[in-house]
Amino acid sequence: MEPSAYGSGFWGVSAKILPILLRGFANTLSYYAWSLLIGLMIGAVLGLISSSRLRVVRYPIIVYIYIMRGLPFLIILFVIYHVLPYFGVTFSATYAGILALSIHSGAYYTEIIRGGIESIHTSQREAAIALGLSYFHRMLYVIVPQAMRLILPPLAGQMVLHFKDTAVLSLIAVPDVTTVGRQVMQANRQPFIVFGWVAAFYAAICYPMLKLALLLENRLKHSQVRS
């Protein structure tokens, strides 16, 4: 494709490339939404399990967390997409990307949720036990509601990092906004304009999420001061 096909000047180029970039951005949001849903489910389930005193279930979760948090996300992505096929397990680029994002972020969500639950004073558990509540009802009605105010600020911050990790999926040619941006840039030779818009798309999502995380953190601090 010739550069002239994209018009000239900032707005001329932008008018041509924005519809293409928006399709890539829609893909990015889709990958993020699916991996966020799966990652939060992993974090919620494993966070609750790892907060129990059963070593037989805690240790495998600890191993999973150390592996996921100890390896760069890029290595996890490459293992799923390039290494697993040697063992007969093959994923498309899109599914490999969503799986990698999910299990990687799930480890961080697990630690955040576990930490929030374990931060609740033991007297709360003892009071719930004295009332005859089962483990499930103790968590549902006593522990988790109190832990949420501690969990939400770091959880929101981790969600921002999770969203930014979607850009790494471009290395396995997932058609996200970064991949699409690189393809458009190679066609029109306007890297400043193309990646300026790509950066703007990421900032449009990340900045409000960062503000939310800061707001939640400040509210937590104020509530602690009042108490």
C-alpha cells in the first residue's frame, strides 16, 4: 500500500487509519475482558483456598504463584504458544494470548485476595465460629465483606498492569491494536501518528483505572484514620 493512500498531514492520515486501529482496539478490549474474567475467577477461587489452613491444597497454589510471578509474562506466553505444541497441546494465537494473560494475572489476583482475607483479625473468625457459621458462611458474610475494602485498591492497580500486558500479545501476531498499529505503520511510514493513537487508546483505559485505584486507596486511608 502506497503512503499516498493514507492522505497527507496529521488529520488526513488519522482519518484513514483510525477505523483500522479502532478494530484492533476492540480486539484488545475483548482479549482483556475475557482474560480479566478468567483471571479474577482464578484469583477468587485460589485466594479463598490458599487462605485456609490445609497444607495439601495451599502448597500447589504457592508453587503456581511463585512460577507465574517469577517468570516474565513474555516467557509464559511463548511457552504456551511455542513450547506446548511439542507436547501435542496447540492453541491459536488468540487463545494462547488469553490463556497466558489469565493464568499470569490470576496469580497476582490470588495473592491480593489471599492477603486481604488473611489481614482480617482472627477475632472476627472466632466470633463467626461462635455463632455456628460454616466456613462458607463465615467467608460470605463476615470475612470477605471486610476484606473487600483492603482488596479493591491493589486489585484495581493490578488490573491496569494486566491491561498493559495485552500489548505483548503482538509478539505472537494476535490482531490487537499494537499488531494492527505496526502493520499500518509499515504501510504508511508514519510511526509518530500511528503509535501516538495507539498510546492514546491505552491511556484512555489505563488513566481512569489508575485514578480509580488512587481513589480507593485514599478512601481506605481515610477510613482507617477515622476508625
